[in-house]
Amino acid sequence: MTSSAGSGPVRPYVITGGRSVPALDNLALETLVIAASGSAPEPRMSPESAEILSLCRRQLSVAEVAAHLGQPITVVKVLLADLVDAGLIKVRPPVPIADLPDKGLLKEVLDGLRQL
Amino acid sequence: MDSANSDDHYVADTVSAAVKIVIAGPLGVGKTTLIGSLSEIVPLRTEESMTQAGSGVDEEVSGKATTTVAMDFGRITLNARRVLYLFGTPGQPRFFPMWRHLVHGALGALALVDTRRLEASFDVLGHLEDLGVPFAVAANNFPSSPNYPPEALRSALDLLPETPLMICDARDRYSSAQALITLVDHLYTTASEATR
């Protein structure tokens, strides 16, 4: 756990109020999230949501947010979905992959890997 | 809060979208080692809870039918607008139900095998085939690995002729990069042939 809220461990489904199905099912592990400009933690927010908001002052993937927070992916998706609904977090979905990925995209990936 | 406070742990502002590749293989085959040799961030671990099909919220709250699966992952910035995430996929068959969700939207998968215990990879390869995920196979070379000729490995693993097979050292950045390049090159060739 890396919670900065100062509270002890809380069962994950307490944090999300018993919900486990995100309002947004388009949050993939690799979806990028970033705090909307001017959004700041609010007093009524849960410590976890406030923590997500301050963590996302620059962009990170959903998986990274979960790892840094030390919370399960499912829980983080629920919290993120609420923040998105409230207009506090912006989402950049991953590149959609069809059955046959775009050759231009694959070329871009190859070029990037060849520079390693 | 941990290392994310440092600015270089963030994805560059210019990046507009991510892609992912799944690194699949049995426990102890070197998935996290390979991810670590390539990743620009220290590999991170996250947990996904897995429920059996059809289970509802109530079951989950009471803790029934829920398993927690740990996944390690890393990140490579490909260029100013794209990042690539590498997700290590737990290879035990009991975790297969979560694979469909994990491989959704992936470019493809790199299947790591340990030639000292090839049979440990059979389920993984079979499941990738079932899901229709394009993949390449990399045999991670351990000091005590037997020196099989590629054709013998291919036949033992029952690979299709077009499935790339290579030997790699997951500890070595260059070797790991070559394994991923072989996979993406294969995807590129397949895409080219299909649109010819």
C-alpha cells in the first residue's frame, strides 16, 4: 500500500461503496488518464479519489495509477470512472486494434523498438 | 506516495495513445525479467481480481469466486506520440479466464518458453491459439538450458510453420528487444500479405 491518506488498510469494496462494475467499460489497462486542467481534490472526495487526482497531474496509464496507489485494477477503474463522469479526469483511449492492425502503426512500433 | 512523484515516471505530454503487447508464459519463465530489461520504468505490479463468468456484485462482495491475479508490466516510449506497454500474463490455466480481457486490443503476444520444461508452456500456447492472438515464441536461454536445434523445438512445441521461434536471453536488453522486433515484424508481414 502506498496510500498517503494516513488511514489504515480498507477493504477494496468499501472504498468503492460495494460497486465493482465501472460506469465506463472503456477503461483498459493501457488507457491514459490525466487530470482535467484546473481540477483539484475536493473536501468531499474519498482519500483515494483525491490521491488519484493528484497522481494524475500528468498522464499515466490506468495500470500505473493502480500500481502506484496499491489498489486492485477493478477498484481503480471504478474510482476513475466517477472522476471522469465528474469531468475531473480526461481519458485518452488506446489505439484501437482491428483484427489486422494498421501497417503504419506496426511500422511505428518497429521503428521505436529498433532504437532500443 | 512512491516514485511516481518524480516527473520522469510520467508518460510524456505529447503521447496521444498507447498500444500493448502481452508477454505470456508459465511461472518462472522470465516474463518480468524480460519486461524489466526493456522498460523505461521499474516494472510495476498490479492486481486484477478475477470472477467466474456470470458472478454478480453480491458474490464479489462476499468474497466468493474471486481470485486475485498479480501482473507485472513495463513501458517503452516508442516516439513522441506513442507508448508501448508490456503486460506479463500469468500462465497458470486457472488464470485463463482473465486473458480474453487482457489480450483485447493487444497487437500480439510474445510467448516465453523454458526449454528445460517445455511442457509447462503447452497450455499457454494452446490458449493463445484458442483466443486467436497472433504470437511469436521466444525460448529464454537459461545457463542449464539444453541446446535443442530449432526444428526439434518447433516440433516439440507443435508450432505452425509461420510462427516465429527464437532463442533469447531475457536479462539482456538487446536480446529482449530482438524478440519483440521479431514478433512485430511477423505482425507486419501478416498485415502486408493480407492487404496485398
